[in-house]
Amino acid sequence: MEERNRCGILSRMGPGGNVRIDVERSILQSADEAAVAIRALLAGRKIYAINLISSPGSGKTTLIEALLARFEGKGGVAVVEGDIETEIDAERIRKHGVQVRQINTRSSCHIQPSRLLSVLREMDLSETRLLLVENVGNLVCPAEVSLGEDARVVLLSVTEGDEKPLKYPLVFKTSDLLVITKTDLLPYVTFDVERVRRAARAANPAVEIFEVSATTGAGMSALLDRIEALRATKR
Amino acid sequence: MHELGIANEILDAALSEADRHAAKKVTSIRLRVGVLRAIEPENLSFLFEHLARGTPADGARLEIVEEPIRVDCPECGLSEAHAFTFECPRCHGPNVSVTGGDALSILSLEIED
């Protein structure tokens, strides 16, 4: 015996037995609420936020360092580093003389928006125009959770293989920029750049794709110019 | 192990709904999960079972309704549920767009009142 009511609140399944409640509720609701709060905090201060996602060792921290060099003297950059353990990345960034906070996520494989929100509330963001958030290194969990960012940047190094967009489609679907890194190593690895471009475009037709090598500097200025231009859009 | 956080959110949501309806026990939870979420049902159920111990959702069954990806091709007009792909499964055109497959929600709960 089952009775569905139109609002879907209660349905009697049997006398004195079970009742079905129709809920239709997002599982990530509390995370989404924290992301909305972050977005509001950033909007009020006109801070442009970038969420950097990649496998471990693809070059997130290196890209942050290149951005710090680009903005040196112009000021206004703050960094939040996410890692399961250690302050290694924060110490590396601190040497550049910018405000940096480390989030150690311990058992969690990504930065939780509620955690980022409380860190941002502790930081002095009065001079900040650009916030760089380095997520925990993996292509799965960080993709699932919005941190209220303005742009999501996924990095893929050529040593990881060109099948990554097919294996981890969500992160490529939700990213605004795809940065293919370590292109100086292309002669030594099997990596079909065109294949990656096609797969990434299938996941997100609007994705902007950059090919860079921090070692040779190839492609870096185009990427940094683009990020500087994106930052300038938030006034 | 990314299922751990998700199992926790499911439990919180289920318990708050159960509380709202003054339920003694939650016996099953029906979920919609997109294939892009890369959730391993066995892993999710295992973690949920562990987290739910001693709560009104102790022993509740998780039923997962999978949400597929849709592939749309502007060249040949194909629009169908398909595995993630970067070319059209019919005409092999390179400009396909992939939609859906990212759902993550609770559809309904079964409770004992």
C-alpha cells in the first residue's frame, strides 16, 4: 500500500509500518552554504579568488610562485595552501613575503569550504586583490566542492599522461582554465596535447587552455597575462 | 576515501529529516548520484554503516539511483546517455558537449514512526 501525496511529504507504506519521506535535498548543502558565504566575503572586498587543482607534483606551487613574481611590488596577493600534512608549501610561499595560511586537512582529501571560510575570516584581507587557494593534490575530491572561487584552474603535467580528462572528467568539466605544464618534457614522454585539448573541450566547451613550462618560461607570460586580466575584472 | 565526507553529509541530512518527522528509525535512504561523482557504492555503504552506528539511521540501507552523462553532438544531432567521451559516438565529430552526471542528492528516506 503506497500513497504518494502531491507535495511528496509522507507516504504510508503499510499499517504501523514504514513511511517514505520525499526529500530531494543536495548532499553538499552545508558545503554549498559555506561556498556562498565565501563568495559574499570576497565580493564585498573585491577579491578575485582562484582555486588551483591538480595531481600532486603538477606545478601548483610553482605557478603560485610565478604569479607572486608577476605581482611583486603591485601587492595584494594572499595565498592559502591546502595539504594533508606539513607546512612545507606555506613556508615556501612565505619566503616571497606575502600573507599565507596553511590548512592541514588530515583525513580529508580536499579543502572544505567551511574551513577556508574560517581561515579567511582570520586573515587581514584589507589590501588583498587576488586570493590563490592551492587545493590538496588530487583530481577527484577537490572537483566536487566549490570554494566560492571566481576561477577554477586545473593543472595537468605532461608526465601524467594524456588520458586524465577521460579518467577524471568532473575536474575538467568544472574548470575555467586548463594549464598543461612541464611542456619542456614533451620530447621524452608520450603525451598527445591535441587529445587532451579535445577531451577538455568536450567536458567544458568554454575552457581556456594554456601550455606552459616553468623551466624554460615558454607560455608563462600568456598565462600570467590572462590571470592578471581576470583579476582586473573584479572591481 | 572521498566517500567519507559524503557519507557524513548523507547521515547528517538523514538524521535532520528523521528528527523533523519525529521518526524513531531510518530504514533506507534513496540517493541520486551522477557517474561523474566517481562514488564507489560499496565504499560509501561501508563508511555510512560505520558512521551511523548508534544513531537512528543504524542499519539503514543506501539505495543509489545512478544519473548518467548525456552526450550532445552539434554535427549529427545525437543526444543520448553515454560514457564520458571526447568525440561523438555516432559520427565521431570532435565538438561534443557532455552534460549531467554530477547529481549528488537524497531523493527520499524510509522511516519508522
